[in-house]
Amino acid sequence: MIFVFDLDGTICFKGKPLSKEICDALNVCKQQGHEIVFASARPIRDLLPVLPEDFRHYRMVGGNGAFTYANGVIKTRTFTAETVNQIKNIIETNQLTYLIDSDWNYSYTGDRHHPIFRNLDPDKRAENQPLAQLLKITKIVLFTRDQAIKQQLEKLSVQIYEHGDEELMDISPLGIHKVEGMRQLGIHPGEFIAFGNDQNDLQLFQNAKHSVCVGQHPIKEFASTVISVEDVPFKIKEISELYQQRGLLLES
């Protein structure tokens, strides 16, 4: 079975690398014959540094589906030039601050004390460039929750995610989400178990064979199971053991 894990708020907390308890549980899952895939809002650039070295060759979905990573190769899905220009106009008209990702580099004008900035390019392998220098735009975060601005964005060819109480809107090209990223990796609905905790995991939950919501988030109504943060390592091992036994029964 394929186990798909969101990172922040699911198995990664406060931007820190995965804990020993989480890593031990993931290793149990792997030893029982399951594949582990990571699916995050982070671009691959910011996803890799929080993983132990021996997890960095696993398949991954980043940027809510805008990035895929397999066999050491990163592939991207980008906004059209027309959509980028429309969003730039909204940014300029409303004097918005932002984080805009390219295929590797980025442009950031937000508060340097914001948690997103603390998690941004922790290995310092990319450059913070002027927006005009970014040739491919894969993901956009606008630091606002203004509903009038959201209504303008909803008229464009984009997918909008709002994360809990964070004062931001997370924007991807229309039709780009984590399940689409999974499809790009050759993983289809019903072929995976999903662990997540936020709005951008909705499609994962709706298409998973079994889904686990970590914490009391509105998305929990779409999950098969709801658990606390403290129970994550136990639940990973419990479900991986269950599906190992089911696999053995099918083989016998």
C-alpha cells in the first residue's frame, strides 16, 4: 500500500525536522512493505531539508501539486502568463505582500518574522529575486484574507487554499492539487492511505482508500479517522500493520 503524508501540522511541527518518533513509525511502515510518499504545500526545495537523509529519495508532491519529485528529478506545473499578469495587477493595485515560487528560486516581500519566512529555503540553496526575474511561476502566497481580493482571484484560472487562522491565501494553477500531483507520479484514487490536516488535503481525503485527519480541523468531516498530534506515530504503525496483514491474506 502507498502511504501519503502531508508535512506541516501532520508529521512536521513548527518547521522543525521530523521527530525521532515520527521517523521510527515511518521506518516501521516502510519495513512492512509499504511505500511512503510526501505531499506538501512546500516546494521540493523547502520539503527536503526537514526530512532525514534516507527519506530524501522517496517520491514527493510539493507546492500543493505544482511540483513532483521522483528519481531525483523535479517537474513543475506553472501558471499561464495571462494568469500571472492578472495576479500581478491585483498585487500592485492592493499593495499586497507575497511569496511567489518559481521552479527553484522565489520572490518574498512579506514580514521576515512570519513563520513562512522562517521555513523558507532553510538550506539557503535558492535566491530571493525580484518578481520580474522569475520566469516560471508555480505557486503564489498572498498575505491577505481580504474577501474582496479573494472574489477577484476566484474569477481567474486558479485554485485558492486558506489555511486555518493564517492571514494568507495560497494559490495554485486551476486543477493543480495534491491528487493531481499524485496522478503525475502514476498514483491513482483508491491506491493510497492519506494523512493530512488542512484544506489542501481535501482532495487526498476524498480519493484515499483510508484517510486520517490530524487535529480538529474542519476537514475532519471528510476523514475516515480523526486523531491528536500525539497519536500520529501509533496510528501510522497501526494502519501499516493492518494493511500488511491484509496483503498477506490476499497472497495466501
